[in-house]
Amino acid sequence: FTPNAIDARRTYQQCFLANNPNLDFIPSTQTEVKCINIHVRTTSPIFDNPSPANDSTLAAYVGCPLLFQMAALKNDTAQYDLLVSPIFTRFRMFNGSFLPPDPDHIIPPGAFFNTLETSDVRLVYALQWTPLNGQEGTWQMCFSTSDSFLISTEIRCVFVDVQRCVRCVREGESLERIGQMYNSHWLELYSVNPILHQNPTLLTPGMRIQVGLMYRTPKSASLPSLADYLHVTPSAIRKLNPDIMANDEMLDAFKRVCVMPAVCGNTCGKAAYCDREEIEGGLL
């Protein structure tokens, strides 16, 4: 008897008796019935440390490398190959809407899922990802571990929140270069990052800096009217908020928006009104 996957968790009872085939089949010419029970054991692969807990949330930032491990363990003595794989990724924007899973990307675009450790009883993979501009939002990544017979499967999901208004400095970047990415000026980045006030040139790779400030809209308003109020362009606000899809979009009341108010290139004259002027470098 060679069990198949469908036999897992089942118990079979097989009974026998012996008799002389040359004699009539009567109780006095046969033995008593002997039965044995055959219990087909199941497999029990499980996720193990240091895998994140199911439905846990990790914080990530544009430009910062993210690394976490998914480790699986044979929690039994059966003979099979242990499997670990990502099964789907789903992206939720800050406006609450979901993008449907992309069958071509079962992990976020730009991420890698590589083997770290293999043995007969344990398998460890590493997910490595450096989010890019436009990938801000919440990413749900789900993984499975199973046996090679696909008898038992455990699924574990991890949420990764890629933050708005914050990014990591990458090799070779300056405040001026980062400002150009977000349609702002290096002095505006300087103004919202007190850590740089002593020396704005002391940027180091991996340093987290603010590229904007969180603003809550007091009432429903169009994106152009908010941009006019902040003396910036709608496209500059959209670069900080990937969930805003159009330059003429209406924003709900109390919506949280990342913005970089203009502080350079303004001339303030009568009353409290400032008119944006073109600055060196072209924007604002």
C-alpha cells in the first residue's frame, strides 16, 4: 500500500483470516479474524521565526531598502520537499481603493524573493525591496508554505506601508536633486528638515528626510484650488500623493494630503497675499 495525497488524514482498517482452501469454508477450518488499522499521517509545514506574524504591518520608505525573511519548517517526520512561495500582492492606495492583483507581479515591482537557507527540514527566503516614487501606499504580500504533495498549506500575509512625505537619501543624491524630483526647491526641503539646519550638505545614504508635510483639507476642494492656496502646482502635489489621479481632481473634506508649501520665490506685498515667482532651476 502506497498512500496518495488523497489518503492523508484517513484511517483504513484491513482485516484478514486464514483457512485451508482444500477444506470446506466452515468456522472450524479457519482462524479468527485479525484486523489492523492503517493511519495515513498528514504533513504539517509551518512558517517559523523570523517570519513576520500573520497580518503584521511593516513600515517602509521610498529609497530605503526593506528586508524581511519568510522561513518554513517541517513540523513532522514525513518525507517530502518543503515549498515556500509568494502567491499574490495587492496594493491599496491612500484613498482606500485597491488595485487588482497583477498576475505578472506576485511581489511588488522591483522586489526580489531569493533563497537564504535550505535543509531537509527548513527553508528560508528573503524578500528585498527598495520602494520607488509612486509606490507609496499599503502593499499586502501573501506567501504560502506547503509540502510537495500539496496536502497541507499554510498562508501568511504581511502588510507593508510605504510612507508619504518621507524618503531615504540614496547614494549620490543632494537636496537640490531631491527637490527636482518633487518639483520643489532645496531650501524648502531644508526648511522642513531641522536635522539639516547646521549643515544642509551633510546628507548620507539611508538618511530619512521629509519631502513634504501632512495637511488635512478643511473642506471639499479641487486640487487646483489647493495648489493655488499653497502656491504650488497640481502636478507637484500629485508627485507626493500617487492616489491623486488627475490635476482637476476633487478632494474630499478632511482628506490627508502630503504637500510642500512654497517658501522660495514668493514676493509678499499687500496684505497677506504672496505671488509665486519663477526661481533659478525653473520651478515654482
